[in-house]
Amino acid sequence: MAERRDDESPAASSLLLSALVSRARSGEAEAFEEIIVRFERQVLGTAHRMLGNTDDARDAAQEVFLRLHKYLHRFDEARELAPWLYRVTVNVCRDLGRNRRAGTTVSFEQQQAQGALDHLASHHDIESEIRAAQERQIVAAALATLPEKERAAIVLRDIEGLETSEVARILESSESTVRSQISMARVKIKKYRDRVLRGKV
């Protein structure tokens, strides 16, 4: 989950992160800020996929890092920080989702206006990229229709790329339950996509 500098190996990145956690636990503000820099994009991305709303995702990310700051002194340094942050992100999004059911997903046009799709113009096959962006929008809308447990499972497994066993640990569930949730979510997303393409949504 944590971003790695281009010149860092995975092992070096892990060692550096452990050192940052240790320094942040002792009250060093710069170390805590570096942890935020390393995880901000991933936390925001996960929150956006869970909530489907940019403003809510920012609120969620802020709450995640507030909780990290509040509870870091209790964090077991022998554990990895990334799975803990995933779990906190999912829990915060669940709380926000319950409180903000009226929130809407960000439209394709809104994403374009916010510059989220600026990279499209740099590609040779613009039509292909537009289709891909529309496909992502369909998936985002489909995710918003899923029960929160299924949404969390498929976001962590299929979008964030975590192993099923890791997703189960993060969601404090069994692997069989997570596999079932992912399977059901995939079917529902496919059905939603098919309905959109047939003009039924």
C-alpha cells in the first residue's frame, strides 16, 4: 500500500517505514508527516472507491490519519502498518457511508472538470481511453450499489490487488466468506455493467 521511492527496494522501503513508525511513535512530527506522504494516495484511492465521492473520500482520509496519530502509540511495531491502515480506512468509510447515504458518485463530467482524466489527451488512441474511462465510471457506479462488506472485499482484492488471505485479515473475516463476497460482488458488477450497456440503467 505504501508508496515507494523509485530508488528504494521493497526491503529498504519496509525498513525505512519501520524506522518512520518508531520515530513517529516517539513524537517526531516530521516522521509522521512522511508516513502520511507515503500512504495518502492509497488511502484516498481506497476511500474514493468505497464511497464514490471525492469530498467524502478526503474527509475519510483525514479521519484515517487522525486515528493513526491518536493510536500510533498503541501500534505494535512488529506488525505491518499497511494492513492496519486498510482496516481503518474501511471502517471509517463504513461509518461515513452510513452517515451520508445521500451522497452521489462523481460523474464522468465532474472527473473531467477536476482534471482526473487529463492524462487521456496524452495517449494516441483517445477513443480507446475514453471507453476505458467510461468503463471505470460504470464500475464505480456498480460499486456504489453493493452492500458495504462486498464492496470492501472487492475493492481490496480486485482493485488494490491484495491476496484473499490479507483481505480476510483486514476485514476480520474468514477467507471463505471473503471469497464468497468477492464472487457475489463480481457477478453483481457484471450484471450492472450489462444493464448499463443495454440502456436499462
